[in-house]
Amino acid sequence: MPNVDLPRHLERDITIDARLTEMAREAVAHYIRTQDPTRGCESEKWAVKPSQIKGLRQVACTQPERLGDFVGKQLEKARARTEDRETKPSDKDQQVIAFWTLILEALRDPPQHTWAISQVRSEAMPDHLRQKDPPKGAKLSREQQEARRIQKQERERWERQWNAEHIPPYFRSFCIEYLYQMYNV
């Protein structure tokens, strides 16, 4: 393969995508390590079904800005199923809750795990968009308040763009790894 000098932004994006793939694998490994996905399931099937993984991938790839809402609703449904029963939640129910919680943790800001996609987003954010808190009790002038408001809008715009570009490959990798582990473990 010839040695080609890539534009700096393309080289950075390739590096980020490779890192996101590895982080997605780490997230699945974390789930497998902390939760036995086959516990309480018939015929060694995992609690989170391929159709749910397909839904996760579809939302992540087509509407990344709505992913948090989608995952939150899935988690609510899983918890509601356990509350409707008078008995203790089954292992399968606990697996489903753990799975959707894992996805929320991957999206959570500030990141709490090394495999969280929000970790990469935080690191990739340009310094000029990071908002520094003013000293306690400091009164900001109108100009300073306006500058902070503009900076916040620019940061939110940057985050939306970054999410649109990077959430789909992260969750594509996550879903592929999950299904691979599901059928090959």
C-alpha cells in the first residue's frame, strides 16, 4: 500500500473511528463480564434479542440525536415489566435492564467509563468551546454573558455535529460485536 499523506482532519477521523470500534468492543466485553447474558434464558439465548439490537442500530445510525430518548424508553419498558410482577425480577429482566443501562452509560456526560463514547467527544472538543465557570460570586457584564451564550450555542452545535458523525460508527461496532458474541460464545 502506498504511503499517502492524508489531510489532517481525515487522519484524525480515522483514528477516532478506530478508537470508537475498540471502545464499543470494550463496552460489550464489560457487559459480558459483569452480566452473564445467558443466565435465566432458554437454550443459551441472550436476554436482549437481535431485534432489539437492530432497533438500537437503526436509531443510532439514522437519528443519533434521539438515541438517548430511545434508550430511556427501552429502559422504562424493561423496568415496568419487572414492576408489573409480584415476584422478584427474573434474571432475564435484570439482563435487559443492565443492557439498556450500559447504553445510557456509554452516552452519559461526563463519562464514567473508559469505553463511553462521551469520553472521546469530551477529548475531541476544541479548547475554545470549553466553557469555564466564572469565579464564585462574580457578576458578568452583558458582553460577557452574551459571549458565554454564543460559546454555549457553538459548543452545542459542535456536539450535535460530532454526535451525528461518530455515534453511528460506535453503535454499528457495538451491535456487530454484541451479535458476534451472542452467536459465537
